[in-house]
Amino acid sequence: MKDISFEIEEILKKIGEDPKREGLLKTPKRVSKSFEELLSGYEKNIDEIINGAFFKVDYKEMVIIKDITFYSMCEHHMLPFFGKVHVAYIPNGLIIGLSKIPRIVEVFAKRLQIQERLTVDIANTLYKKLKPRGVGVIIEAQHLCMTSRGVKNDTSVAITSSMLGCFEKDEKIRNEFLNLIKK
């Protein structure tokens, strides 16, 4: 990502601040570096992240990684939203290295996003790359665009889900996933 210090300095001027005052001297550079980190997902390649970490295993039960913490930026207001991602899949002869799932979450979260797309991107990527019997993804998040402005509701949580394959078709599997992430 390119340095956006100049643009941040211009924003400071437009809101009535003096970018030359002591407390703001390094702010444009700090904000630029912050955005570089918060939006680093654009520079990541999913195949490089996964790095071939698929393993042949005769395992037919559900694999769940729950409570994956994430931070993202709302594409509508460029304010943070954050929470937990729960991911499950049922292998079809292959498993993926467990650490790769939070890494996949991070790649998509570190882009301007909406929660619904984030949910679907994670599910579709695992379904396409791993070719499991099914994938389930649930995200629970708080959005600063709802809590700090607009409606100012600081207790609401948005929940989204994407169920593919057997998670979509088999109510028993879906319910098992939902029950296991509640614990």
C-alpha cells in the first residue's frame, strides 16, 4: 500500500486541525502505517498462505476452530468491526493445517469488508481449496459504525453464517456445529 500521509494531513486540515501542532506532527505517518496493517489482506495470496498444508487423513468427523478473533474495516464508513469467527468442516480425505484457518480469516478480514461477504469469502475459500463434504462459518461481530455513530447501539451483535455442502443440506450436521460452538 502506498503512503497516505499527505492525504491524512489534508483531512486534518479539513476538519479544522493544525497538522503542525505537537500532538499531530507524526499522526499522518502513524495513520498511514495503521492503514497499511489494517488493510494488508489485499497483498496476501491465499495459495501462499495455505502453502500446500493439506494432509491425507481418513477422518470423517467435524473439525472446528472456534473463537477466532478478527478485526476488519467496514467498507461503508471505514470504521472497525470485530469479533469472533467459528469455522467447521467435514473432511473428504483431506485436512488442512489448523493454523491455516485463522490465517485465511485474517487475509479476508484485513480488507475493506462487510460482514456478510467476509463470512462467504471464508466459507467459499475452504470449500474450493479443501473440497470437504461441507463447511460452516459463523461470525459474531460488533460494528463501530453502529455503536459509536448513527443508531449508537452499543449492545448489538451482528451474526452471519454460511453453510455449504452437508452443512447446508443436513440439519443434524448444522445443529451439531451450532451446539458445539455454544459451549
